[in-house]
Amino acid sequence: SGDRALLFEALSNLLSNSIKFTPPGGEVILRGVNNAGSTRIEVHDSGPGIPLAERDAVFQRFYRVDEGDQQGGFGLGLSIVAAIINLHGFKLDVGSSQRGGARLALECRQQLMPK
């Protein structure tokens, strides 16, 4: 459970980033997985990916991966995602997609409600 509008904003930013960095004719895939009672939402793309050395930095405000300055933006999208994820106590994992680009996975841990 969580704030629907904020979680929608986080997912929207993840998808927007993947679409922005995926070249024409590439792929962006959104996948939902039941992971031992928690929901895992994965965004895979066939863009350039996020270099291993920059995977933590991309969540800092105003940080941008140097792509020849062709993509625009202010470097806020993923920092907003990180803030929303942290607020909800969820986890965000960054890796490489089997499609050659980035894989960002949002782990929505199930919160047990007191009886």
C-alpha cells in the first residue's frame, strides 16, 4: 500500500527515462512480477544502459549521464523516483537488461497490517 499518485509518478518517471534513452526501433518493456508476496515492477529497455560506475549517482538531484547532451532534461526524474521509493520503504534496483540497455526494478514490499 502507498500513495497512489506518488507511486504513479515514480513509475511514470522510470518509463519516461527508458523511452527517452531508447533509440528509434528499440524496446521498452514493463513487467509486473509476484515475488514471494511482494510486487516487483521491472522496466527493461534496449537503450545504452546505465554504466556500472554511475548507477548510484543517477539518483542524485541534477545528475545526468553524459550522452553527448542530446537527451535534455534536468537530472531530476530518477532522484524523484528514489525519494518516492524511500518514502514508501520500497527498494529500487538498477542493472542491465537482457535487451542490452537498463533494467530498473521497483520492489514493493508487502506491509503486514496489524490485526
